[in-house]
Amino acid sequence: MNAAATLTIACTACDAVNRVPVARLIEAPQCGRCKQPLFTGEPVALDEAGFERHAMRAELPVLIDFWAPWCAPCRMMAPQFEAAARTLEPRFRLAKIDTEAHPALGARFGIRSIPTLALFRNGREIARQSGAMSLAEIVRWAHAHAA
């Protein structure tokens, strides 16, 4: 990707779609509409509409944790996934989808086991891994599959 290349990134605060030069990702870009930071170091909770904006329309790789509140391994991995957001942003957007609250998304992607991490780029799923992972494993896995 050349230095003039841009990425489409949805704002987690107002859902506006922003075009950000790749070279400026590390400069804490703000939303053009609401002026909030585009990256907060925390995973964003997505519903169906949010999934469309953040994963299907955005060009930035999106790492999604499909989980449910009753799932003990999901709860065990949650702090690791939150720490991964602080480590992987702004090269990735990290998001969570509660498959109990949004079963259509789980069904759409054939989620049979949780937690499941799925990596999306340009609206396509490019990798998937089921089972709880540590921070180091999440970061290593994301980098290995985004390359």
C-alpha cells in the first residue's frame, strides 16, 4: 500500500464512515463528523447494523469475538481480547458480537462454538479460530492471518 492510500473506518461513537490516510493511522485520527477518536483501545460491541458498517464496509481488518454472556471461556478470554484491542489498534478494529443478543449474526456465519474469533477484511471473512486464547495468542494469530 502506498503512502497516499486511505482506509474506510467507521466511527464507534456516531457510526460515520471516515476515510483515513494509512500514514496517519498512528496519529490518533478523529471522526470528521463528531470529532471523537476513531480508536479507543477497546473492542466495540456490534449489532447487525454495526457489523455492516464496521466489518462489511470498512477496509481496515476487523477482528470479531463471537461470544455469549453465559459462556465461561468467553468471560475468561474477555480481558485478553480487551488488552488485544490496546495492542492491535489502529492496524485492526476489534469488535464483539453477543451471539445470544444477535443470533442472526451467529447463524449467518455458522458460529457453532464460542468463543470464536473471525477476521474480516474488505467485507470477507479471511480467518477463523474457536476457543479461548491468551493475549499473545490473539495478537500473533491476528498478525499471521492479516498478512
